[in-house]
Amino acid sequence: MKSFAFALCLLFATSAQAADWQPSQGHTQIPLWPGKVPDAQPVPGPEAVHSTAEKGELVAGKPYIYVSNVSQPTLTIYSPKGANTGAAVVVFPGGGFEILAMDLEGTEVCDWLTAKGISCVLLKYRVPGAPYDWHCNCRPDNYVIPTMALEDAQRAMGLARFHAAEWHIDPHKVGVLGFSAGGYLVASISTNYQHRLYPAVDAADQESARPDFAVAVYPGHIEKQGSLNPNVPVTGETPPTFLVQAEDDGVDGVDDSLVYYAALKKAGVPVEMHLYAKGGHAFGLRPTKLPITHWPELVTLWLKTIGMIP
């Protein structure tokens, strides 16, 4: 009996350690890096999947799933349902660089994109990482370059273009979309794409990491004391950008979008911004009575306007 109990405990322990995030049936996640991950940092424990139902935290009446302690980043490809426009979007879930909201700001986004004929490349990037420091549960500098996450984003862009024919993607129509911390990652890769932060691994790293378009939803870390974060060096080559945020966002203030918009306009970058009075933070795509939840329709129209989809 004691040996059975011990075996059962061992099974539960093993299961807990193996509880990494997996996509739904019919989709396969692939390793982002073929070997050693560059600039690897220790994490507090094994990768684990959680539900906000445990804390009673709901978005549009439903909990969401989040993953913690990602040390082995992955990509999951979601192909269009029906007609393929050739466009693709690399999606960066948010979570303050502490965790990743994998359904609210990940798989649910892919469901919307693929229904529009757009390929979705869901990036499970490394967390926790800068600007967040799990050792102190603090943010020594909230505006630093998110090195590990940006390396993963640069690698993901290269892979999307390298596998364009295989994944039925137009390599000239590959954009990015991110939420909150993922929105900062959108701005980071939109302005820090020319030079890889890591030594080239293979031919995929010879492909351009510049997005052809960018969508940042309630982004953070961009506005610094009324000015643009210097680690987001906007130029005339920054890709066309779409911004959406709520004025009552109590996590990442609306000034993040306002300052980024002003910098993009000054540099001559095509930019469209939508601000709403109500909406708060981390609403994802889930429909509510608030007008802000119609932002995906506006993105679809914008993508048509800039020639990314017919």
C-alpha cells in the first residue's frame, strides 16, 4: 500500500512537471530554436499552465488560461479556414513578461485571424524575463529592451519567412500583433529588427525580421515621463502600425499609445489609432457591450486599406 501511494505521488509530481502548454488537437507546436536557447536565464520552476478560474478572475464572464516559466519557446502554426489571403500574423500574448495569456491573447486571436483567411503564428516566448525580475518580483527598469522575448520574436519572424512556401504564406505580408507586454514586443521588433540580438543559427536568421505591418493592443512600456522610450527608436522604416487602447486602462496608460502615435506620425509612418473611453485592460477579443470590443473589425478594414488582404 505504501509503495502504491509513493508511486501515485511520483506520478502526480511527474505530471505537474510535464504540464507545459499544448495547442488544441490538429495543431503542433515546434521548437523555436534547434539547439541551445541564446542568453538562457534560470526560471523559478518548470513550465506550468494555470487558469484564472482559480482566482475568480474573469474576462467577459469567462476565465482564461496562462502559462508560466517558459524556458523553451515554441511556435504553433494555425492555417486559414477557407480562402488563404497569403497574409500571416505572428502573435505575441501579453502577461507583463511574467506569464503568457495563451488563450485570451493567443489562440482566440488565431481563431479570428484564420477565419479571415490569415495564417496565425502563435509565439510562446520566454517568461519571466526583463523588464520583470522574478528574483525580487519587481521591475528595476520598466523600459529596457526585453532581450529574451525580442530574440524569440526576431527568430519567429525569420522562421515565418523561411518557411513561407511550406506554410502557404506571402513573405511580403508577415505582420505582428501583440497585447500589453506583447504590444511592447510589437513596438520593439518594429524598431529593432535590423540586427539580431543573437548569433545566426541557420538560414532562417538570414531572413528579414522586419514586420510588414504591426498591431499593438493596449501596449505598455513605450511612454517614459511624457516621451518615447529610447529603446523604441522609431524611424521612417518602422512598419505601418495600428494602435488601440482604452482611456481608463489602469495598467498601461493611454499615453503609451499617444506617445507612440506621435513618434510614428513625426517619422512619416502610416499609423491608425483608436482610443475608447471605456474598456480597461486585458479585454482581448471577447465581446462585451463596450464599443472597444469591435476593434478586430477595424483591424480587418485597416489590413485591406494597406493592401495586406483583399
